[in-house]
Amino acid sequence: MPTEFVHPLFFREGDTIEKTSDVPFPYRMKTVYFYYDIVSSTTPPWEQIEQSIPAVLELWNDEKEQLEACFTKRDRAAARELMIRGLSYLIVCLFWMNGRRTQNVRTWEKEIEALALKPINCVERLQFIFSRCDVYHSFIQLSELFEEVTKLFYKQLAMMKKGMSPR
């Protein structure tokens, strides 16, 4: 595991991942956080955002349904892993939307602060989620961030099709 991806929520020092091509994009992200950012591929997803980001947003929608059920049952333990996975999806979307791979999860605040396209108060809102990823209010905040990222992404796409720079 590259050290820049070692973070208490995602990976520990010494964790390993296996490169496989038998799982279709983007489903490998369900079992390995930041898989496509860690493992080099012939077609980087951050260079094909028209296909990759909607696919990740679809993954989030699946997780969101499961999270709603967990929080309805007040099952924070079951929600924790889903929330961490959802958080990894959001981080990936932020970087890919900016045409970059996720580079350093250890210093995620500094990395995200430097991105041109991101929701308002993104770092502060993510800090809240990182600190309490298994509470309902974090789920609401993550859902709102996904809504904002989705809007930013489709606005960016529309501007790109018109030949304008979204930044």
C-alpha cells in the first residue's frame, strides 16, 4: 500500500491490494478504497469523467439506500463501513472532477483545499464526517455533499461541451 493512502479510516500500514481486471469498473471500489487511483490503468478514470463519475455516483446511490436502512434501525456499527466507503467515493469524485487522481489521503484537507471545483466549505464539512463517520448527521452531510458534487459535475460537463472552462 502506498503510504499516501494510509489513513485510519481507509488503510493501515502494511495493507496490500491485489490488482485484478476481472471486476468491471467501478465495482472494485466497493472492496478496495481508491483502487483506480492506487493501481495504474491504461485508461485513468479522471481522464474520462463523462463515464467514470456517473458510475461512482451510482455506487453512492446504492450505498445511500443501505445507509438509510442502517440509520432507521439505529445500527451505527453497520453504517460505519458503508459511510467510509461513501466517503471514499466522494473524495474520488472531487479529485476526478478536477482532472486528477486521488494522490494523498493522509493530507486530504490540504489536497482538497487546493482543488478548483468543490462544494462550499467542503473541507470543514468533510472534517465533521471524518471525525464522526457513523452518526446520522454525518450521513446527512455526506448526502448533501454528493448532491452538490453532482450539480458541479453536470455544470462542468455542460460547460466543457460548450467549449468553456469550468474553473
